[in-house]
Amino acid sequence: MHYRHTRKGNNNNMIKINHLTITQNKDLRDLVSDLTMTIQDGEKVAIIGEEGNGKSTLLRALMGEALPDFTIKGDIQSNLQSLAYIPQKLAEDLKKRSLHDYFFLDSTELDYSILYRLAEELHFDSDRFASDQEIGSLSGGEALKIQLIHELAKPFEILFLDEPSNDLDLETVDWLKRQIQKIRQTVIFISHDEDFLSQTADTIVHLRLVKHRKEAETLVEHLDYDRYSEQRKANFARQSQQAANDQRAYDKTIEKHRRVKQNVETALRATRNSTVGRLLAKKR
């Protein structure tokens, strides 16, 4: 099956993913394995997993980006016409742009009433929107704030966030949690922050590497993060108990074989000793 990312026009803003597998070309290692799911309008989807397991790659694939370093098989269908995206690191093409150009010369249509409201909520001086300061000169937290303001002030049907809480202070992280909770649009995001996850996600996509980190396993659960974590702990406890039971059964089997072997060896020694005794008696 070859990869297709198609957009279909209808009123139900959903993403359908069918048998999606993403393979890294340099080592032929699968990062996403046979992912099939439907993301409904308004769903809050968290992509989780260890570093290097392909979370950002999956996010970009769902956005329809070309990924020349990967082989992608499967099918992604969506009818989304507009999206907002905040990457994990400030994009190179933004670093040299001035705040003025970013907010006033961008081809994207911005709702300035939302723009100034968000600036006030995030305690960012809106007078700076007109400045010639380069975005690359901002602190990590400020650069993330102005991207949040910009992206949330434009029309979008889905919001993609890659590690959004990394450079934010606690107050702004709390603000972002509330934004995700209340907006009607779909949000797909990556995070390692368990508190952030527990207050925002209602669906979990877990990218795992199993069998000595050689095989990709992609899990989907339509649960919030707390329930998903409890389910994983319960599954782990069951698996651990089963492993312990299996070990005890194995130990009993080995002990039984040891006793049988010992009894046979004792009987053989007794037989040999009896035979030797009879031969010695005959020689006398």
C-alpha cells in the first residue's frame, strides 16, 4: 500500500488514518506501525512516547508535510482546509523576521480582536507587535508566546503543537491548558508533561519500541491520560503476575525433572552396586 494524503470537502472535520506505517530510510526502522484510527472534530489527541520514537514525524505526516527521509505507507484522509502549527523549535525562516512583518505583513488573515485579547492574557506588550525586533532575538518563552498569539488569531480547523510546554512559565502553561480545553477545534499535540497531558488529552496515541527496541508498536486508546496510565499499570501488574506464575510453574517442572533424574540415578547406582557385589562373591 502506498502513502496518500488526500483532502475531501465535507462538513465533518475529521482525519481518517488507515494502516499508516512510517519507516526511517537510514536504518529501515519503523517508527509508526500500522496505525489505523479516526480523529473526530474537536478531539484532543496526545502523541506520547520516548525520545526518538517518531512523534514529531507522525505529527508532520498528519499535517501533510513531505518527509523525504522517511518511507510512508498507508492512507490519510482529511477535509481540513486550514491548520495552525507551533513547532518544537523556532523555524529558521522566522528567526530573521521582525515582529512587525510577522503580525502585519503576513499573508495569513488574522483576527486582530483575538490577537490583542491573547496578548493581554499572555502579558505580552501589544505595542511590540509593530517593532522591528527580530523574532530570533526573543527568549524561548517569548518566541513561543508570539507564535501562540499569531496561530490562535488566525482561522484554523486543527491545531498542531509539538512539545508546547517546554519553554513556557507555569502561568502560561496553565493558560494553554485552559485554551486546549475550551476551544472547539481539534488539537493534536506532543508532550512529556504528565500534568499537562492529564488535563488536556481525551485520546492517546502511544509510539513504543518493543522487543529490545527493535520493533515499533503503535497503540491508540480513546481515554484520557490518567485512565490510560491506570490501564497500563493494571496491564503491567497482570503481566508481571502472569510472568511470576509462569516462572513458578517452570521452577516446579524443573524440580520435578530433577527429582526424577535423581531417583533414576540412585536406582542405577543401586543396581550397579548390587551387580558388582554379586560378581565379587562369585570370584571368592
